[in-house]
Amino acid sequence: MQDTYWQMSPKRATVLMLAKRQLSEFVCDAVNLEGINMTLPEVQTLLDGITVGGHKLSDQQITVNQGNAWRLLFEWVERGEFSVSAEKACALHAVAGKEEALEWGCFRSGGVMIAGTDYLPPPVAELPARFAAMVADLAQIDDIYDQAIHIFLTMARCQFFYDVNKRMGRFMMNGHLLQHGYPAINLPAKRQLEFNTLMLAFYDSGDETAMNVFLRSCMDERVLRIMRETR
């Protein structure tokens, strides 16, 4: 796999180091995108195993779950065990969606809707085939970031789980990138309005073009600079 856009060379140890240092940022942005107003210091405190005041226990648990899911992902990548598979996606969801989704650790067993769009995700019977088709698509895509973004967008649009779908899509997207030695993409909470607007258009059309451009624009310039320095 190669990066044809930024021309970065793959460096798994470097990108893992960078992602681990950004863990609290990843989690803070993810939970704020879900309407949980946590500050970065509060997230850092929670991830250190200390509760913080002024927040619902459920919100704190969701935050901790996100940190635990990232740590599991890091362990898999370090051991070379991550893969874009239904098995890994469900194992991550068992951690990330614990006590939040209607069911966690498995594909949904019923229908769902997406607020703000008439688009209806595929029925339950189609989910395994849809996931397999997404994996097969990767062989036809040359650029590693195009592959990763396709994973995220497909998982978001298919809604394989009752809840935590966009977060799961980002976990799998970034697991694919890290496994191949490329930096993760973080979605800043400050760009939520732009993200939501583009996602609603994507749900309706299925056209990944605008979202691909948007997600690439979220790449941290600090990370790109470090990757270029260590080429």
C-alpha cells in the first residue's frame, strides 16, 4: 500500500508513537462530536483512571470506552494482528459500544434509521455481504488513504451496529492506516458542522468524493511534518 497524495513512506513504529501521544485528543474530539462536552484535561484525567466531577456517569463511561478501544487497537497493530474484518470490528465494538449501544460486540439484529436523511441502511440479512464487499473493494483502490476513507464511509452508511457506527468506522479506518504504517486521521470537533453537512449529503448520494476531500483536510499538519522529516 502507498500514499500517492502526500508521498509519505510507511513507518509503523513512528505512527504508533504519534497516535499514542494523540490518544486523549482522539477521544476528546470523538466524544464531543457525540454531544458530550468534555475538555481535554478532563479526558486526560479519565483516561488516567480518575473520575471527574460535573459529568454523567454514562458520559464518563463512553469516554473511557473510547480510550480502551484505542488501546486495544494499538495492541493489535503492535502485534501485527489488526485486519479489516467483521471479527475485529465486532471485537472493537464490544469495547467501544459497551453499555451504550442496544447490543454490542455483534452486528445489529434489527433495522435502523439515520436522522436527517431519507436514506435507509441495508437490512440485517445483507450486512455480512456488505462488509465482505467493502473488504473486496480495497483490492481495486490504489491509495491507502482512499482505502481507509472508503472503510469509514461504508461502515457509516451501512450502519453495521445499532450505535457507535461513525466512531467504529473511524476506528477501522485508522486501524487500516496504522497497520500499514501511515498516520491516523483525527476528526476535530470544531469541524462538526461541516462534517455533519457533508455526511448527510453522502448518505443520500453514496458519492465519497466530498467526504474524501474533507477527511484528508483533517490530517494534522504536525504529523505530516514529522513524517516528512523521518522519511
